[in-house]
Amino acid sequence: MYHIIINPASRSGRGLQIWKEQIEPVLHSQNISYHPYFSEKAGDTVRIAGEITRQAMAPLSIIILGGDGTVNEALQGLETPSRITLGYIPTGSSNDLARDLKIPRDPSHALDLILHSGKPYPMDLGTVTYPDGAARRFAVSCGIGFDAAVCEEALRSVIKKAMNRLGLGKLTYLGIALKQLFAAKAVSGKLTLENGTPVDIGNMLFTACMLHRFEGGGFMFAPDADDCDGFLNICAVGDLPKLLILFALPTAFSGNHYRFNGITPYKARSLTLETSLPLWVHTDGEVSRKSNRIHVTCERNAIQILR
């Protein structure tokens, strides 16, 4: 049986319509056994995922209809992800997880892959841990600084919601990114990789810890990332004039941003990052707090996903 977690608000409020018109009729016509769960407010997906995984200790098949943020919320509730086979119907605005795994964006095609042609694929998961011991898993990336600040403002933006309904959500992100770029304060960062070697990032704009190649709706910050090798690919951006960043960031769509001095790649199984001021932190685009210290780890082959 498939346990299906549905975010009705995904794809600019069309998530419920997609479920009723494209997904549920197919499940009925093919006599597929399933149980749907609907999130209604913040925290519901975490609670639902926890309830599902506490029901049985046997392997479970879970389908998520939503965006990268819905997957991230589910990860916080899953107990023992290694016994989960995850199907993903991407109905978010960024869909970076689906982009890298080549999961179809069309919901009907994604469902067909889950039911018929998809094969379980072992995928890494990351965890970011804060000084107080609180921790969050992530499937795509986590970041601290500018990229997280953009996510935080976008998540509470009324304008973004309206622009999403018009199919112009990317323009909202562009406006927020420009505002955050020029408002960013000078912050120093120190990156300590697993071998204990500290690296001074200097005037740090942001540092992204990537499991997949893309974040932020198609920025290829980690062109060499391998999502099942047990490593984090790190993109550290610092000591780069803000006007030059305007030219550098668009090159990240094609993964050519490392030609700019001040944008540096690293690779490690774990790392600690300390900053001179508390900065916003995101996991898969979800933002809950600021911190001036994070510890990030990668767990190899932590979950199975159908692709």
C-alpha cells in the first residue's frame, strides 16, 4: 500500500486539484491500494510522516505530492528513513530534487514512473545540527547566509504568492535576491572540514552544502555533486564585490561560477561553519532560524527514492 502525503497548497494552490483530477482517478482505475493524508498548516507534514512510520516497522512506500519543502518537512518526521521507499510527484516552484533525479515534472508522468517503471535508488541525506543540539535533515542542500535570507523573505512574501498565481514567481525571487544582496552586511566565516583544516572565507556572502547539483530553482552550485557518494559538495562565496556577484550568479545556472575568484568549491563528509554574526539557515529552501555556527554531515544511501 502507498501512503500518500499531499500538500494542497503546492503549485500555487493547485495541489489539491492535481490530486483530484490527475492522481486519484488513476489510482482508482488501476485498483492501487493507498491512503491519502492532507497537510493543512505548518507542521502537519512532519506529524503525518511520523505517524506513518510509527504504524509499522516493515518497509513502507510513501509518495509525496508537493515541492522540495514538502519533502523536507516529511524528512523531519520520518523514523528510520532507510526502511522507506519514496515516490515523488513534484508540484513545487523550484523542484530541484526532481530536476537532478530527472523525475518528470508532469504529475501524471511522475505517478506512472512510481507505479510502473521507477526503480529504487539509494540516495544520501544530510543533517545540519545547531549549537543547542537541534537538527534538521535535508535532501537537496542546506545553506547559510544570502541564499537562506532570500528563501526566508520569499516564504513570507505576499507578493510572491500573487506572482506565483500568474506564473511569474521567478521575478519575485529576482527582486528579493537583489534586495538581499545589497542589504547583506560584511560577515566573516570560518569553514572547518572533516580533516580539521580551517578555511577563512573572508567577507562571506553565503555557503551552500549540496547533496545534489541544483538549488534555488536551477542554480547549479555543485556541478560535480553525486547524490549517493556520501560527500557534501560545498560552494563558498566570499570576498567578491557585490557588483561582480551580479555577473557571477547567472553563470551558476550552467555551473560556470567557479571561474570567479572568491567562489570556491570544497568536498567533505562533514564540516563546521562559524560566522561572526548569526545568519539565516535553510534546509531545502525551508528556513526556521538564524545561527552563527552549524555542523553539517552526510549520511550515505540513507533512503530509497524511485526514479
